Amino acid sequence: MAAALMFALMGVCVKFASAHYSAMELVTYRCLVSIVITLVWARIAGVSLRTERVGMHLWRGIVGAVSLLAWFYSLAYLPVATAMTLNYMSSVWIGAFVVGGALLYGKGDQPHALLATVLAGFGGVVMVLRPAFEANQLWPGVIGLFSGMTAALAYLQVAALSRAGEPELRVVFYFAAIAAVIGFVGTVFTGFSAWNLEHALWILPIGILASLGQLMMTRAYASGATMLVANLQYSGIVFAALLGMIVFADQLPLIAWAGMIVIIVSGIAATYLRNRALPQTPPEEH
């Protein structure tokens, strides 16, 4: 739950910073801070960052960077809780991928149960996005939903890297390095915002909170209580909703709250069912 709180707080910082910096810039700065922290962390832990899985890391980094860009963009225009909920749809998206594979190849023990959770999850999305549609924020909502889908793809690649024997710190480092390059190149074309110390103060906590959240999540998964930790991460939606009301005075209608509950329940169910197909996978990046 502490990791979920870190990610929710990071979302708040991103929303403040997005008033002054583009999503490209924020991804760049967030990842640069993460690179420094990961280098120190790897040195202390004695983990080598050399790898022979360059192609796998490159694909994971690209997909992860796109997911992060989409999430940061949606945070700029949507309530924190809405953007967080759409990003946490990744578990439902993975369920959709597993169902699709099961139906395509005629395999899988739980395709019907997973299909039910996937359909329920997307029903929750419709409920969550209805207020956004009424407020002419449908495009940021679609981008937020896209962030969840690409997060699911990145998660599957993290699972593949884990099975290939790549340690978590190495995966985090290469993701941050590749995403930082992508963010920087994108910013070169879109332009850099004027540097202001008061505005820049939001950048450091974004990277620190992201790294702390990842460290806490990694240690929680290392405890062995995989299912418990996977389900408790949804408390991030609750934290985001409370922070949104306290910090930004966000007022979400009842249908949006109901949609969040549907997505949380669907995500937990999808996590339980998909764990049989993808056991012992490491935590996701934010």
C-alpha cells in the first residue's frame, strides 16, 4: 500500500508540473532522476547492469516510454483518480490478451471467466469516461486508456525479461535510460519550456517517488505474497481519489465512482485468473 501511495503522490506532482512542462519533458526528467537512483542502488546491491538482452530491453523501453507519456498526458487534463484508474486497467488488458490467445489457439483453462472480467472492466471504463465525455475531455480519456494498454504490453515484456534471468534493477535502469532518450528526442521537436526554479521543484519528487514506489513494490513482491501485493496495488486508485479531492477539489459524479469500483474488482479478478498463465511475474513500472 505504501508503494501505491508513492505512485498516487507522483501523479499529483505530475499534474502540478504539467501546467509548466510537456509530457515529453516530464518523462525525460523523471527518468533522469530514476537513472541516478538506480545506478546508486545497483552499486550498493552489487548488481551488474551489463546485459545480453539488448533487443528485449529496447522493446520494453519503447513500450514503457509510450505508456508513461500517455499517462502523464492524461494526468494533465483529467482528474488524478480518473487518469490513475485508466492506467491501472493494465491487468484487465492483460486478461484480454490472454483471452485472445486462448481463443485463437484453443488453449487456456479460464477463458470464459477471464472474458467476463475483461467485459466488466471495459464496462467500468465507459462509466468512468462518461463524465470526461460530457466535459469534452474524451481525447485525454482515450489516451489514458491507451496508457493502460501499453502498460500491459510493457508488463508482459518485463515478465519475459524476468524469465530470461534479468534482475529487476537492470530492467528498471534500461527502461529509464531508453525512456529518457525518447523523451529528450521528442522534446527537441516539441520545444523545451522555460526553466523556472519554482516550477522545476516538482521534477525531483516525481523521480524520487517513482523510484521509491518501485523499490517498495519490488520488496513487497519479494516477500512471496504475490496475489496480496498485486491486489493491494489497487489502493493507489483510492489514494489518488482522496488526493484529488483534497489537493485539486476534484468532484467526481457517482457513475465515475461506480466505474472505478467495477474496474478495481475486475482488475483483481483478472489478476487472480491471469496469474495462472503468467505466474511469478515482477511488479509493473510507473
